[in-house]
Amino acid sequence: MNIGTASEKSGLPAKTIRYYEDIGLLRPDRAGNGYRDYSMSDVHRLRFLQRSRSLGFSVEECRQLLSLYGDKERESADVKAIAEIKLVEIDRKLAELTELRNTLRHLVHNCHGDDRPDCPIIDGLSGKATQ
């Protein structure tokens, strides 16, 4: 199938599919005319990549996961180890975002939001302490 059909079936833009090919995550066959010829197996790999990326895996992590996906002799422990590392990273990011939210909530709560020039949000952003 051509890239347009592969794009439709995988849900990925053609530009993304070409990018994945450029970085070696996908190697479609070439038709006699030189055009890319995607198989259903390629579409499955593209869907796998799409789901992996949507879960926050980096391109390199996707490369590892895709290698394991294609390895019928893989050990699930290898896959789990990659996923556990990603989970720790997500938990760390969530903690950072929670702290950011709490700080901003505090600043917003302390700002009167009226016509006076004093503003705890500006003070907080400039490094001054808020009451």
C-alpha cells in the first residue's frame, strides 16, 4: 500500500511515517517504481509506535520496544523494565507539576486582582516573598 493508505490505516500523518523511516524505525519495501510499499505488518508497527509515543516513550525507548515487539524470544521482564523506568519518570513529572500548581494556586489566592499595583503574583515571579 502507498503512504497515504498506510497513513489512513495507522492514524499517523505521512510526514511522521517518513520521519520514522528516516530514523530507521520503519523500513518499508520499495515497489518497482521506487515508491514506498507498506505492508500490514508496517501498519501494525506504526500503530505500535503511535501508542508508545502517546504513553510518553521517547524515540529511543520506542526503538527498544519495537525491537522487543519483533522479538518472539523476548523476555517480558525486558519490556517491563523499560515501562517501569518510564513510570518512575512520569511520577517525577507529576510531582513537579503538583508543586507548580500548588505554588501558582498560592500566588493566585494571595492576589487581590483589583486596581492596586501591588501584586503577589508579580512579587512571586520576581523572587520576592508573598504574605
